[in-house]
Amino acid sequence: MTNMYATKIFTEIFPDYNTFKVDYKGSPLKDAINDDNLEILYYLLYARYGNSPIANYDENMFKYKLFGVIWQYGPTWQKRLDIQSILRGLQETDILSGSKAIYNHAFNPGEISSEGTSTTTRQPELQYVNDQNVTNYEKSKMDAYMQLWDLLDTDVTSEFINRFAKLFKQFVRPGALLFEDEDGD
């Protein structure tokens, strides 16, 4: 394929996943995401930007910008993928269940043994309870499915892949770029 642009296209720099992986793993920005997601990312970038010319004349500059975006946003994308997978796997009983509020009252909280104290900044739980009030909340099917629908409505991957757009030239067609001077010539 002849290069019709002034810079290389994505597939000329990374013709296959192994080339991409070797360059990425050789960079100091490696290990932001696991190998499975790195492979998925390569194919998503290939599909979206495969024939797009890079915005740098220097290939190494482009690679480090690319790896920088992966390092900066990749871990969040990876975690969101995990959460999205969990949400997609929820059963109806999971989404219908609500929260539980427990209110305890102890008449003599000063007599609590050291076992009941917490070393964190949170208040210690009472070991001896004289009175307890529990409220179980349950969602209606409509509310539960609406909440799940809202969570699943946005795919986390498109936002991440769009972050790479600035690394590629944006124009309609290749060819000579025409400029106008102040006189309109």
C-alpha cells in the first residue's frame, strides 16, 4: 500500500498485535492494563484508527503519546469493564434487593470491652445492644430495571477509544493542503 499521507498510518506502525505488544511492553509506561485487555485495545484501535495517519512526524513521539493515553486512562477503563461485566451478569433478585439500615442502641456504651473498638476513624460498632431497629428497603421491578438500564446505557469503551483521536490527523481527504494568504490568494 502506498502512503498517500505525509505521515504513516496506524497499521504501518503496528501491522499486528505482536508488534504493538512488544513496543508497549518495552516502554516505561507498560503494565497499565492486563494482556487480555491490551489485545482487545489493539483491535479496537485497529478498527477505529487503522487507516488514519498519525499526527506526528516522529513515530516514537506518537508511540509514547499512545502509550501515555493507555497509562493515564487504561486502568480506569479496565476497572470499568470489570464492573460493566458484573452489572451485565446481575440476576433479577440482585437488582431488586435494596439496602438495609440497622440502628442499634446500647444503654451503657461506656462498658464496651476493647474488642468492640475500631482502630480506624469510623465509630466503633457496639458489642452489646439493648435495642435494635432494622429497615429493609426493596426496589420495585420498574425502579430496579430503570436503574440497571441507566448503568448499562453507556458503554465505557467508546469514551476510552475516543481519547486517542487527538493522536491522528483529522481531514476529509489526502492531498495537498491549500492555504490562503491575507489577500485571499
